[in-house]
Amino acid sequence: AQRVTQPEKLLSVFKGAPVELKCNYSYSGSPELFWYVQYSRQRLQLLLRHISRESIKGFTADLNKGETSFHLKKPFAQEEDSAMYYCALRPRYGGSQGNLIFGKGTKLSVKP
Amino acid sequence: DAGITQSPRHKVTETGTPVTLRCHQTENHRYMYWYRQDPGHGLRLIHYSYGVKDTDKGEVSDGYSVSRSKTEDFLLTLESATSSQTSVYFCAISEPVGTGVNEQFFGPGTRLTVL
């Protein structure tokens, strides 16, 4: 079964501390993986996609196929990073093309 | 923000009443989606559309129906609202896989309360 697991509902860190939001997936093929962010009462927006291997707002994420993980990292958290973060998987093949499978989300709280 | 709007943005209704939520896009994207967002559940797909009059069920489709008569509009209907359908509903759009546009763009959400 295709599944995305975000084990932490809430992650609380102090400003300047490193952050790692965990994401593990279950998929038999080669998926596309994304991180979406939702700031308070705003719409979801794409933060990262594994294909582009980019760094956005200081965040990076590496796809580890051996561990089936796509953890989101930032070396120094800022207060404005406080938000809800969702990891999502999109199967590359199959009838439901384009559909995303979301994890349950991790709420990041960065304290001053 | 991508050209996606949702209406209404907030609605309070009573159990047993019909409710229709509208998603409107100006991006001419082929795919449209309806999700619900609930604490502890994240986002779950209700229905999606891969073209005009082409729709399919998602993970949590029971109690919901959809229609897409035009590219730009995707309607979500709760035929007889129940309290378990109290949620925040998000619409999203995308282009088909393989077009080089991998991202789903989301609307601002509709907060629905069923009393």
C-alpha cells in the first residue's frame, strides 16, 4: 500500500537550532516526493520537490531510497518557519496520475 | 498565488441540509482535486477530475459528489451534510504527469461547520 508517515505531530525547537522533520514512505516503485508548507490560516504551498534538489528558505530534503525517507532539514530555524509541514508522495505510474498521498503533517513551532 | 478561488470561504449549516462548494481556476489546468483537512488526518482526497465531465473517487468519497461541466469550475456537493463533514476543504489544480508541471496548486480553503 502507498503510504506516507510523518511520525511527529508537533516539533518544537528554539530559534537558531537545527530542524529535522521526518518523512517515511511506502511505495513499491520510484515515487516523486514533495514537501508542502501551510502557514497559519493560509493555503498550502509547495516548499520542495525531490526532483529539483533545490534549497528553499534554507530547507533541504534528500531522498533516501534505501531507508524510504525524505526528511526535511534546516540548519538554523527561524521563527517565521513556524507552520504545518506536509510530506507528499505521487506515484509515477498508475491510473490516478497526479494524485498526491499526504502524510498527516507535522506542526513546527520555533520559539524565540 | 495561482488563480484558484473557492466559495464560500466560510459556511455554517445544519445537519441534513445540502451544501455545494465551488472551486474556480483561471489557469486552464486539466486536473482538479477536492481535499478535506482534519487534525490528525492531514489532507485526504475526496474526489478528483481529469477533464470536463471526467471525475473519480478519492480516499474519502462517501457522502460527497462532484461535477465539472467546465474546465474552470469544480463543484463539491454534500447531499445531506453531517457533523462528521465539518472540516476545511481545499481545492487544488495541476497538469498531467509528464507535462513538466509537477506541482499541485491549492486554493485558499473553505471552512465548513455542520451543526
